[in-house]
Amino acid sequence: MPHSFQVRTGQAGDADRLAVLAAQVWLHTYATDGISNEIAQYVLSELTAEKFSEYLNEPQATILVAERAHYLAGFAVLKFGATCPSGAGATVELQTLYVQAHFVGHGIGWALLQAAERKAQEQSSSPLWLTVNSKNARALAFYARQGYTKVGITYFVLGDGRHENHVLVGGGAH
Ligand SMILES: CC(C)(COP(=O)(O)OP(=O)(O)OC[C@H]1O[C@@H](n2cnc3c(N)ncnc32)[C@H](O)[C@@H]1OP(=O)(O)O)[C@@H](O)C(=O)NCCC(=O)NCCS
């Protein structure tokens, strides 16, 4: 990985940085028309240090972070025992994979995905499944190049908006 970033398991002291990083990446990726009330409410209620503290304490969840000298540039959230809704037989959801925009395209997402896939294989002998917005061309291309295939469609509801997501499943062991 570039810039000497290391992937490690998330710890209790990461919650503040994870919340801020999540809000920055989420807004940069999805709030492309500006900030609506729904967007503001979502970020302020869901992408909080309290929520990340809960994930870090949740036995069925694992967070992996990419860190250099106390700076986080990316993270992945895995949920175990989460059956793929499209029936692909996968039981580990890659709930989030975010890289700060400054570091996109430098291998951090790849390194986090490799570590997440290894963890899913070791703990559950399962490939990863995930949902990604159908308009998120960069992420769709990234996952396609990593061997992920579309197995269904689902919707992310935000206020009155209904956003189509592809359900993808990975190739399995590495
Ligand atoms: C989608 C996203 C996670 C991808 O992460 P990224 O860090 O930009 O991607 P990477 O730089 O790791 O991958 C780019 C390429 O480097 C390759 N690569 C990097 N390091 C490598 C290594 N050590 N060995 C082999 N290949 C490597 C990857 O295979 C990939 O190949 P490609 O050029 O054929 O695509 C990132 O762009 C992002 O966070 N976007 C915003 C949020 C988002 O959309 N998240 C996904 C929503 S589900």
C-alpha cells in the first residue's frame, strides 16, 4: 500500500475518526446536488461516534482501518451472520468500504477488501456480499475488477427517495 498505510482491526479509540471519515466520504460520494434536510438528518443520526462505538463493541461486526501515524484514510465494516438477500449463499456483508477522496486510486480500497475477504473466509468460510448504488460507477467498476458479480437489486430509502442498489457477491477464497 502507498504512503506506508497499514490495515488493522478497529479499536474503541477509533470511533471519533471513523465517524468523521464516514461523513466526509458519504457526503462526497452521494451529496452531489448539495445538502438536503434528509441528507443532513442521515449524517447527523447515522454517521456518529456513538454508532461506530456500537459497531466496535458488536461481536457480529468487525471494522478494519487503514492507518498511518494515527491518521485514518479508509475503513471497512463487516457484518457476520448477515445472509445475502439475493440468495447467493454468502453470510458476511461488507457493509461499508470507504477511502478518503485524497487517497482514492492508490490501493487502499484494494488492501482493505483483501483483508475483509480473508477475515470472512477465516471466520465464516464465506465470500462477501454487498450493496452498491447503481449510479456509483467507480465502485461498480472497482468491484467488477475484483471479481464481484451482480446477483440482485435492492433499494436504499432516504426520506421520499428510493435509490437503486446492486447486490454483489465476491468470488470466495483468496
Ligand atoms: C470504491 C473505493 C472503495 C475503491 O478504493 P480505492 O482505494 O480507490 O481503490 P484501489 O486504489 O485500491 O484500487 C484501484 C486499483 O489498484 C489495484 N491495486 C492496488 N494495490 C494493489 C496491489 N498491491 N496489488 C494488486 N493490485 C492492486 C486494484 O486492484 C485496482 O485495480 P484497477 O486499476 O484495475 O481498478 C473508493 O474509491 C471509495 O471509497 N469510493 C467512495 C466511497 C464508495 O463509493 N465506496 C463503495 C460504496 S459500496
